Amino acid sequence: MSFKRQLSILSFTLRGKPPKKGRLQDAGPEKVVKMVGTLEEETEEETVQVEDEETVQVEETVEEMAKVSEEAIKTKGRKVPGAATYKSSFNNEWTSKWPFITVGSTSSYYWCSICRQENSCAHQGVRDVTRHIESKGHQAKQQALKSTSTVKNIYLPVTAEMSVQEVKTRRAEVKVAVAMVQHNVSFAVADHFSPLYRECFKDSPTAQNFKSASTKTMCIINQAVAPHYRNELVLKMRENPFTLVTDGSNDTGLEKMNPITVRVFDTTKVVHRFLDMCTTSGRNCGTADVIYKKINDVLIEHNIPWKNCVGLSVDNAPVNTGAKNSIAAKMLKENPSIYIHGCPCHIIHNTAKHAGKRFLEISGFDTEDLVVDVGYWFKGSTNRKGYLKEFCELHGSDYMEMLLYISVRWLSLEMCITRILQRYGPLTSYFKSLNEKQPRFRRLMEAFSNPLTEVYLLFLQATFPVFSTLNLLLQREKASIFQLYEEMTKFIKKRCSRFMTPAALRGGEVHDIPYKDPLHRLPGEKLNVGFTTRATLNRLLEAGEVTSQKAQQFQQGALAFLVGAVEYAMDKLPLKDALLKHARFIDVQLRAEYPKEQDQVSEEFMEYQLMDIALPQDPTVFDVEEFWGRMSTIKNKVIGLNQFGRLSKIAALVLVLPHSNADAERVFSMVGLNKTSTRNSLSLDGTLSSIMTLKMAGLEPNCFKWEPTPQMIKESK
């Protein structure tokens, strides 16, 4: 990325408005007197309230002092008092104290129904909760909720034409419709809900008036609920930097799906939301011109400016990232500052495939063919599985199902290899004992009769975890772009350390590693092929089951695998991307190193470097997004302005940038759960698009706790 382009990205965050003047700054004398009188009246009312509550506060103060004393005893001798309890769990007493706080998807998270978001409480427990409640974003949403509607008045008539009972019935219809979407239930089931409720709850007026069949349920989702969350997203995109995430489907129908989702920073975290399905059709439905025009039309329709788009996340297909006629090239004409990011997940997957081909050329062993043959040999045959179970019992082990290898699943090959090795003895006995004529059986019998097959599989099992670890990081939903450069560098060095001398890896940039120089390589018997692999190879050599020539051939194949992996990764991974390298300042543990040039944010950055930040013992529980959300609310005690205003804006901009295209893959998985063979008539731009909007809106995890807004109830008729 050019220096000019980096400046244009930073200029986005430095756009702002002058600080607002104080309330009394421009007021005349008469106005000041009025305001002072109002304040005096408010003070008198508060004084009466304080006198009524004084006794209760004294009792609470005594209890709090007792708790503080107990905590002081517990924390005695700690280096960081009060911060020793990491990986805290949700406490049900929090819900009693704050009804809007409930347990999240796991015990390490809590759900705030006011902000409609899930946050971690694994670091400091109740302090994580109180910090969120005291945050600027939560306070603003709580105040807005008080001024519009509460749980109590949600049962009141929304308009003069609606009775209280009608509001209750409509609320129930909306809640049931949303619950069906959250649990992927077909709308056809709604035809039976109305008579079922009337039969089961005869004494309930709400159940007796419940009349929402499949057609009305779809209308509620399409016209009342989905537009609300879509408008919320559009408003965020008009005011904040965002990243567009897209990918094309492989549908064979008349319409092709190109779902557009958005990453945007919302108060204390980056959220991933659904914007539009962007369907295309016709002979040119998959071309860059047609897809880009559709995306552009969606932004124009919602009045979303291109200048707010700071990133594009796509896979590495030429139609997406080509130099000339591609979606990325056309978007850069609209906004030259857009950061185009391909998918490192695909690159890591292809790195393993490329290295496997190098191994095949020398050893003659095709890993993918073996795992495919094993999986499909036992698939769908109870008889064959029964024979294998008998051999498992003979070897004193439990029966385990053989896994199917799916080439497009990034992590499935390692799992298949591990499962074969777990039952390698029974499998070897099975294929050596039976006599079948099918070609697949003959290939498997030959493979399991070769003693080196186990060595090959053990080598790959010892090698693949490095690929899987990086791929799992890239598939995280949490913002991880600030970790990408460091993790890619570690990946390259770990590959090199298996076949190079330690001296060749010391110092310098990763591009300077002389991995092609034979003088810096380890001899065959010193290659790091895994402890179990080396022990098994030595045992076979001593037993005379493998010749030294075959062992040398294996070592040459292992070297070719490792060198091929490094060569492909060096060529394809974005190791020279300046943005990825300088984005590391987001990580508080690396704040002393980057960036080297701060320009207008230099003063804020120096204060950030000098901050005393309490880090947990386990860095994985530290929520970087929440940290920078809090940084944006810190005020300067002297002038009252944001202390880290510019720096927090830059951090938010970096955090919304994509670290992979796994978000788009998750979207298609979600589509597959709803557009099934029994629900194949869902309109892509209509009902299916509305379903995706709701499923990605960050609703309350427990569907029965979600509450519709008064406007939703009003529009649900």
C-alpha cells in the first residue's frame, strides 16, 4: 500500500467536529438565572429523596466495608490486588441487581438486553459488568430507552385505535415469528400455532386472539422486524467506517447470490451484519461488471457514501481481486483508500495442498487419495463397519467411525489422518485379512501393506497442526487483523525451523531467510519430522521392514514438503503489507513498538504507551475491541475532551478491517440452514434476505427474552 493511500485512510479518522460549547457559555443573564433556579428546585427534590434512603445506604455501606475487608485478606500478597481472578463465570446475583444483565452463550459471557450485545466477564467478573454499565454507549441507550418505552409500558396501546389486549396479542405474534427465525423453523408450522395456542391456553385472552399463520408471520418478518434492523445498520454505515464482505454462491438456479455483509464498530465491539442478498441473473451474472453494479445500486438506494468504505473482504478469485476488470478495481475508482484484503485461509489451505504435491512427486504417496478411499469404503456399509468393529475388539480398542474428507473444508484432512492413525492397527488387519476385487479395496490393501504408510501419516500429523492453528485464528469472528502479520511470520519461521539450521533463522526480516540455500539446511537424519515419526522409522529400519534407500526417499520427500510450503507461503501471503505490519499497535502488549510515525496522534500515542494497563494472566481472555471502545470514552480531566479521540478512531478503523474471508463462508452456512430442500421456494431478495438480517442482527441469545419495539408492534398488523 502506497504512503499516499495510507494517509487517505488515516484522514478518514481525523475528520471531526469542533467541541460543543458549554451550556452556560453563550447564555444571557436572564437565561442563566432561570437555569440556576431550575437546578435549585432539582437539588431540593434530590435532598428529600436522600433523606428517605439514608438509612438503607448506611446498612449497605457496612455490608460493602465487610466485603472489602474480606477481599483485602484474600488479595494479601498479590502483585496486582483485585485482578487475580481471571476466567470468571457469570453470577446469577447480577441479574437480580441488574435485570437487563443475563447469562450469555457461555458462562464466561453476559448479555445486555439494553445494548443488545454479548460481552466477556471472564477477566474481572462483576467489574467487567459495571464497567460496561458505566460506559458512555450503555448510558446513552439506557437513557433513550427510558425516554421512549419500557417493559412496563410496552403493553400500553401504541395508538388510540389499539386496545391493551391487542398490543399484547401483537407482541406475542412478533415474538413467535422472531423465535421461528432464530431456530430455523419453517413458516408453514405457523399455520398450526394459532389453533394449538387456543386449545392449550383456553383461559388466556392473548392465546385466544393469536392469529398469525404462515402468511402473516412472513409479513411480520419482512415488513416489521427486518426493516428495523436494516435501518439501524444503514444509519451506522452513513456515519462510521465499514468493511464490505462478499462472496458468490455456486447455485445452479436462475439467480446467483452475492450476499453483502458489513463489519462496523458499534460502541464497544466490531459487529458483522447482513445488508443485502445482491442477487444477479443472466449469462453474465458472475462477471465483475454485473456484481459491482448491484453492490453500487444497494449503497445508492440506502444513501451510503463510498467514502465511508475502508475495506473489502473477498476471496482470491480473479473476478474479485484482479488488477484491471475486477470488483476490487471498480471499488478503488470510487474510493482509492479502500483496503483490499484477500483470504489468507484459502492461501494456507492451498499451501498445504502445494506441499502435498511436492511430497507426492518424490514419495509416490497421495494423502488425499488414501483418506478419500478409507472414508468412502466404509460409508453406507453396515457389513464393512461390523467387520472393522470385530478387528477393533481384537486389538483391544473401541470402534470409531471413519471420517469423510471434504476437499473444500480447510481443517478436515488433519482430522481424517488422525482418525486413521487412531485405528491404524485394526485397519491394517482388516485390509490384509479380507480379499475383495474392487479397485478401491486393492488400493487400500496395497497402502496398508506398505510399512512406510504409517510413517507418512505420522509425518503429516506432526506437520499439519501449524497450518490448522493459523487457519483457526483466521476463522475467528473477533477482530484479529492486528495479529495477522505476527502469526504469518511465526508460521513461516516454524516451517523453516524443521529443515534449517538455527543460525540461519536468527535476526532479519522473514523475507531474508535463505530457505533455498542448501548450505543452511539440516541433513536428512536431522530433519524435524516429529518424534513419533522418527521413532517409528528407526524401529522399521532396525526390524528390516524398510530399507535405508526407502528411508532416505522419505526424508527427501519430507524436505520437499517443507520447502514447498515455505516457498508457496512466501509468494502468496501478504507479508509485505505495510498496514498489517503497523496495525500491531492495536495490541496493548505491543504498544511500545508501533507505529513509528504518529503525526497528529503522536501525543495521544505517547500517553497510550505510558498507560498502566492491567493485563490478565491469560492474554486470550483480553477483549481488544472492548478496550478500545472504553478508550474512546476517556475524558481529559482538565479540558473535558476525549483524551484518545484520534487514536481510538484509528483503532476502530483498523479493527473493522477483515483478517480473512471466513465471515462470508459463515453466511453461506447460515443460508444453507434456511434454504433447504423443504424450503426451496424462499425468495432470495425477500424472505430469505429478511431471515438473514434477523439472524445476523445480534439478537438476544434466548429468544424468549427478546422484546419487540413499539414500532414493530404497530407495523405487525
